[in-house]
Amino acid sequence: MKERLLTFIDGLIMYDYILFGISFILFILFIILALLLRRKLILGIFFILLGFATLVLGPTVGYIQMHKYLFKNSVHLLSQKKLNFVQAVIVKGTITNESKLNFSECKITAEVYKVTKNKYKNYLFRLKPFMKMAIVQRDLLKGETKGFKIIIEPFQYQKDFNVSVGASCK
């Protein structure tokens, strides 16, 4: 847990700090406004709740939406092939930088999950893949498309499966 938190803090950019600062300042302003309006109980409680909502939801939703906009990319799965004589699956695809920024690195992740005839089980299996493999693609310029290949091993599953790919860039 400590390692994940340190990795998150290390990956923050200047825009993240600005977003967190603005959220905290808005929280303080709403609390001050609630204190000034303490005679009007309903309005004071409303501003206190608005302040805490801003403190919790502002950085969370703002971080997700800002990173979706700033680091927009698309990953396309071209092929997935299970090898016969080796316990491995080869996943080939492309990643495209759709952002207005150059990416220094992109972590491309391939997840393997089970497939059944039951659509509800398929939904649950998709939430918890049984195998996951990731690679890092470096230096992806604006508008550039690069191919990648991920080898998932050891792969011992014999039934039907699907592979999904995704990427997070910075």
C-alpha cells in the first residue's frame, strides 16, 4: 500500500497540484461562508456539506477527468494467439497518441479473462481478470501510432478466454 501511494505521489504533475490546491481553497471558502451564515441553519449546513463534497469529490473527479483529457490515447487490439507448444499467448496491437502533448511513457496492460455463455458471469469475470501482463512504451509523439507485442506467460488455461488491452500514459 505504501509503495502504491508513493508511486501515485511521484506520478503527479503540476496540473494535479493546482487542482488539489483549488479544491482545498474552495473547501476553506465554503466553511468560512457557512460560519458567516450560522444564523441561517439550513444554508450553513448546505455550505458545510458543499465544502466537504468539494474537498472529497473535487480532486477525485477532477483528477480522473483531467487525465482523460490531457493523456488521451487509444489502444487497438490487432490479434491474440495462443501458442500450441509453449504455454503463452501473444497479443499484438497499436497505441495512438490522441493528446496535444508528447508522452514520455505509456504503460500498456493486457488482461485475460474467462468467457462463458452466461452474460452475468462474463461481466463478473471481466472485473477480475485471471492474468495480467504489462509493458512500457517510451516516447510517443503527438498523433503518432506505434505497434506493440505482449507475451503473456505462463498461460495454462484451456477453455475460452478474451483479452482486453488498455494504456495509461504520462
